[in-house]
Amino acid sequence: MGVTVFSQLDKSLNEHLSTLVRLADHADDQAAAELARAELPRVVAVVKALLDEHRPDERGRCPTCRTRWWSRRRPSPCRAYLGAQLCLTVVGQDGGRHGHLRNAG
């Protein structure tokens, strides 16, 4: 199987995100703060851009998501919004370091 543009982009993005997580996990407080100041606005901009593509129309339907090419648009919230919400509020709520923002002092 040949390497596609998508597979190259996917690999690059996943490597970048993995590097950010690894650096944040192993950095001292000063380095972690510098990393957050540099990278957090970029990551937030990416999430916002992706979610903007899935913002519901006037009928509450996602203009991007469809179950099949010829089918109607899915009602919102679509998988993109649900996935983002779950990742930000549910994943990591084990009381550990990666919990929800409200858990931060």
C-alpha cells in the first residue's frame, strides 16, 4: 500500500500531538508553562476551526456530517461536537493530572 497525502498528514499530526503530551508530562513546571503558552493557543485554534465546520445550520443539522453521501444531514450535535465534549469533560476525570479544567486550582 502506498503512502498517501492523508497518511503523511495523519502521521505528522499524531507525532506532533504525542510530542506535546510527552513534553508536558516530563517537563518541569517552568518548561511546561512555556510549552502551554506556545502551543495551547495553536491547539485551541485547530479545535475551533474543526468545530466551525460542524456548526449546526438554522435547522440544527451539521452541514458536514452525513451518514451516507445521499442521506440527510445528521441532527446536531454531530460526532465532532460530541467527541470534543467528551474529550474535554469526561476523559481524564479519574482525579489525575489530566482532569477537567474545573479540577485545576
